[in-house]
Amino acid sequence: MLLGILSLVAGVLPKVFLGYLQARNTKEIAWITAEQERRRLLAEIAIAQYQHPVAWVPRFLIELGVSLYIVDVIATSMLHLPQYGPLKMPDLFIWVLTTVVGAMFLRDITNRLFK
């Protein structure tokens, strides 16, 4: 009698379990497809924004200015020029680095939160 009940349950249980896995797989495939489409659209928007100089020139100039300032301070410090002394950094340099690194982290956080 116990064997008869087990044979009934054994016939139904795999079908229920496989049906659950198939439904879950369908949902995940739909989510992955939607995510791929969203990322493709975001890439198209980014490319379209950078095709016009008004969009990329200001950002490029700001990044270039900050990069040149960082290189200048590090080079003068390494070469022991009298402006800063051996391996000393000016106070404004610390604020610039803090702002740049903080902005990079903030951008990463907002990208993760609002994706």
C-alpha cells in the first residue's frame, strides 16, 4: 500500500517541480532580455550625446584642467622644486583629490541605484 502511494507521488512530483522551474526560467529570460534592451538604449543615448561638441567639450576641458593640476603638483613635489618642497602637497591639492575621488564614488553609487 505504501509503495502504491509512493508511486503516485513520484509520478506527480517531478512534473510539478519541472513546471515551477520552467516558469521561473521564463521569467528570468524575460528579465534578462529587458535588461539587455535597456542597456542598449542607454548606450545609444550616450553615443548620441557625445556626437555633438556642446556635450563633450566642457567635460573634457574640466577633466583636462584637473588632470594637468594633479600632474603639476606631483611632478613639482617629486622634483623637489621650491614651490612645495620635498614630497609636500598643497592644501588645495588635497581638496581637489577629495572632490575628484568623491565624485567618482558618487557617480558609481548613483549609477547602481538608478539603473
